[in-house]
Amino acid sequence: MKKIFLGILVMSLFYTANAQQKINWVFAAKKMPHNTYELRMTATPPSGWHIYSQTTPDGGPIPTEFKFTSNALLTVTDKKPKEEGKLVTYFDKNFKVDVKYFEGKVDFVKTVTVKGSIKTNISGTVESMICNDRTCMPPTTEKFNILLN
């Protein structure tokens, strides 16, 4: 009975430790000339974990994906946010594709232009997944809302 109890305790501690592994997201906008804003969506995974690039091919792990809510007051200048961080690419024999991920912090940068001199916002979701060298956490979706003023 002690062995069963100890086994359950160890498994629950392991599950609790893994359940706390999540990405810390910071969303910000920097005003640029001509009613343009640079959006920075910064992801910081826990130490030892990594987040996947938006360009990780089909058949591999879940790539990071941003979905922006339509706003008639905005013009979006680039389709996908640019990625700024330490990109690692390797052929994963399990997935049989070139996997792309970021070690440490990564900035996803997007440019938008506000039509006129008004205050508005841009909102949406980001779906992402983190892994370490032994396991992966299930994909998560985070909502965001960035003020543009």
C-alpha cells in the first residue's frame, strides 16, 4: 500500500511540475511615424523549453500561429509577424521534417497603420506549443489586446 501511495504522490508531483510550464507572453506597441505602430509579441518559455517557429512545416510540431481580429481602422502591412530570436533548425527523425524552434526569448514583430489619428486596438489569439528535450506540453491559445494610441 505504501508503494502505491508513493507512486501516486510522485506522479502527481511530476504532473504538477509539468503543468506549470508555460510561455510568458508580453504584448506591446511602439508608435512610429505616419500613424504606424510596431507590434511586439514577446514569448519567453521556461528555462530548458523552446517555442516553435511560425514556419515549422506541416507534419511537425504545432507552429506558433497568430490570428488577428479584423479592425476596419487598421491596415496590416505584413502577413505573418517577423521572428527575432535564436532560431534552431534540425531534421527530426520522428516527424521526418525540418523542425524550427527558438531557444530562449523570441520577438514576433508586426507593423500596422491606423487610418487617421484615432485611438484603437488590435486583438487576437496566439496558439503555441513548447517542448524540451524529453517532452512537449499540449498547445495553448492566449488572447491578447494591444492598445494603439
